[in-house]
Amino acid sequence: MFMKQKKAACSMGRPRSFDTEKALEAAMRVFWEKGYEGASLTDLTEAMGIHRPSLYAAFGDKEALFRLVLERYAEGQVAYMHNALEEPTARKAAERLLRGAAEFMTESCHPQGCLSIQGGLACGDENDSVRRELIARRLAGETAILQRFKRAKSEGDLPGDVSPAELARYISAVMYGMSVQAAGGASRAELMGVVRATLRAWPE
């Protein structure tokens, strides 16, 4: 659950005998289910239907593959975030963000929860660059929410005593918490209950 950042580049090579898009989709599912450290190269190559030399030639190493997966995730799976921030009021934007998250995190066509959370719940020192990448992407998402709330305050859409930064952090924290709950088996109905409770606390 994060906003799109600068796109990584794929390495060039000879024509490939496999579908790159399908391979990336398969890799995304593995990272989503097992996290970055939990996903072994064997897990990835088996799911992608390729051998290690093909993986290295087409995508680079494991970290490079993960970064490409994150780009794909940001462009597709969490596009609802971009649309939500176009709502005419801050409250409507927050409601669409939260409802969109509850729906997305409980869809049956992919693993539950959010890749940006599940992907890096545990990262050792040797994978600190991955941890920092995920943090940066989550912060980018929070910053986008913050900018929307700042605009709302300048337009008189939020009370004068409300801090856009605190409100953006609060909404982000709820969304990340919902991701953890979804991965733990929380249903869509249960997450919608969280959404309703959060909106009842909206500053008036």
C-alpha cells in the first residue's frame, strides 16, 4: 500500500522464451505470501516457471526482481489510492481510502493484506536496502495523503485546530493495521467495521 516511485529498468538480452508479465505476477504473489526474506530463489523460479539463469538474465538478482514487483504493485493493485485522493472533500477521500483498502486487502484473487507490509515485516541487516525501500514507499503514500489534507485545510474543509500531518499519519496507521489484520484472517465485514469506527472519529 504505497504510491508509485521511480521505475526500475529491466536488463536487455536475447529474446525470452517465457511471458515476462506472467512471471512478474507469479513473483509478486510469492513475495506477497512469504515476504522478501521468506521467498527463496527456488520458490520464485518454481512459481515463475523459469530457471535461475533466466531470472538473472531477465530481471537481475532477487532484490532487483522485488523492486520490479513493487512497481507493478503500485501501478495496478493499489491504484485505488490515487482515485480516492481526487474526492472533493477530505472526509470523502479518507472514506474511499479506507473502504478501498478493506476491499483490496480481502480480495480472494490475491494474498490477503498488503505487499508493502507483508513484504518487509522481517528484514535482517543484509537486506536493509529492501526495508528502507518499503519505508520510503509507505512514506510516499502518507505524503500524498498529507498533501490532500493540507489542501483541504487551506480550503476550509478541515477545522483550524486539525493538524493535516497528524490526520494523515492516523489514516495511514489505520490502513497498515487493517493490512496486518487482513493477513491474520480478518474478514471484509470486520475491516469495514474498523472503517466505520475510524470515520466516527473524523474531526468536525
